[in-house]
Amino acid sequence: MKTQGYEIDLENVVKTINKKNYKRIILQLPEGLKTSFVDLIKYIENQTDAEVMVFADPCFGACDLIDSKLENLEADYIIQIGHTPIPALKNFSIPTVFVNASFYVNVDVLIKKVTPLIKGKNVGILSTAQHVDNLDTISDKLVEKQYETFIGKGDSRTAFKGQILGCNFSSAKKIADKVDVFLFVGSGTFHPLGLMLSTKKPVIAYDPYTNELKTKELDDLKDMVLKQRYGAIARSKDAKNYGILIGLKTGQQRIKLSEDLKNLIESKNKKAYMIVVDYFSPIFLEGFSHIDCFVSTACPRIAIDDYLQYKIPIITPVELKILLGKISWDMYEFDEII
Ligand code: SF4
């Protein structure tokens, strides 16, 4: 079915519901697709005997599995729309399917806008889940124009070649030494920023929703974010009490890393407290006024995107290592879940 310009393939989902005789379905949606919930429910209920309930909490990625939360609801099946699976996450207590929401890219417009900016011959092509279907076509058109193209296959956190997540740039790193420039297709600035910082290569970012390029804006943003990160580390230099934030969402849990960070902090005669968080909000953390610095081991976006909203500085595991002198600022890297 089509909604808000997205193609969402629910045919196989309907077939599975009918074949397995599922009766209670839970629909999990990203914020942008919540306004389509009526159409999505109608589509499923009109073709099955199932009753569909919608899960209202925010869902930012396939890392956010809700199977263990829903056991009392006697749900038969969870449909998470708008994300591709994270292959490393398995064994759901309630069967869960991920249905991508694909957005059409006008490849001819993209090629016309992008090619004047490409310096060099070798181009790595990447996107978020919504546009991965278009990467081969983009590659073919660039090859027609005599470029050599590369689409890398990432690790077990990504489902498709050329796909990146805000927490994983492995598909880019695999090909970084072969390319002169990366072409990123997608909206927002976080992914291309992460791409720049994790590969140290130039990035041309093309937004298929607006048909706009973001290259200059990205360079400015990179400088601003690095300044902010440096500032967060500097603000924490006298910290004595640390709060290590452990994300409760299945695909964000890094318990071993949290324990290693606790040991590192305590080896410097400082105190570390482990704080488990399901829903991140600066307000919920304000009560922990004893803490001088939070270290987030959950989604890497939390420390970067929401930095200004936190009164107590919040840093990433890599930044903690810089703060405690384990590595130097020159070795700064974007935090990734691998
Ligand atoms: S951890 Fe963050 S960036 Fe990674 S999939 Fe989850 S929400 Fe997206």
C-alpha cells in the first residue's frame, strides 16, 4: 500500500497473518507514520480476521523491540513499520516482522544535481533504509557517466548493502579506502555527519524529499558538533561521580561496555553508577544531581543530537576515553554499535 509517498509492502504480512491464524496484532510505527495508522489498520483488518492495536510509544529504530513488554497482551504478532531488521537481533518472544517504508528517489534529478560536485572518479553510495531500493539504479547512472561506484555490505546490524544506521557505518568503512567521495541519499544531517566523522572522507548529501544538496551545511555542522563535543569533554574534566546510562531497548544494550567503562572510571579513583534507562528524556535525569557527567552507552544519537537539552554533560564512550586520557582527541571517533 502507499501512504505519504511511501510504499509499504504489507501483502506478505497479510499472508502470514492468515496462514498462522493470528488474531491479535500490534502495530509499531515511527513518529512520521503515526498519522497513517487508520489506513494501515484498515488494510490489515479488511484482509484478515485479526484485531490490530497500535503501540504509541516512540520508535526510532529496529533496535526498539517490544516483544518482551507485550507478553501480558497475548499478542500473536508485532509489525514494526519503517525499519529494516537488525539481523544480529533474533529470538523474539512474540514473532516480529519489520516492514520497510520505501520512498521513491527521482534518480535523474539526483544525477543532474550531484555530478557537478563529485571530485574524483570513485564514488561510494549509501543511504538509510527508506532509499536502499534506489542504490543500484543510482550506481548504474553514475557508471554511464564514467564514474566507478562502490556499495559496501555492512556488518550484522544492517540488512541491506549500502545501508547505514545512525549507530553503524560499517558499510561505508568497508569501502572507504577505495572511494574519493561518498554520496549519501537521505534526509537529515545526522547520518552524513556520522559518515564524515567515521570515514574522514568528503560526503555529498542528497535529500530525496526536497531534492536539495547539503554539502556546505554539513561542513559547518561538523565543525560545530566537534566544538560541542570538545566542550562536553572539557566541562567534565573535574567530574568525580559518573552515571553510566545503559539503554533498556534490546538493540541498544551494551552491558559489557558499560562494565568496562565503570572499571575504567574507578581505576582513576572516581565513582561510577550504573543507570538503566528505557525512555531517554533530559527531565528524567535531572534528579540525579549527584552525577557530574553522564556516559551514554545507549543509542549514539542521544549524546550528540540532544546534547543541549541536558544540564549535566552527557558524553559517549569514546569521549570518556579521551577525558580519562586513554586516547587522545586526535583519535576522536563517532560512537557506533557494532
Ligand atoms: S541505536 Fe539509535 S541509531 Fe541505532 S538503530 Fe537504534 S535508534 Fe537507530
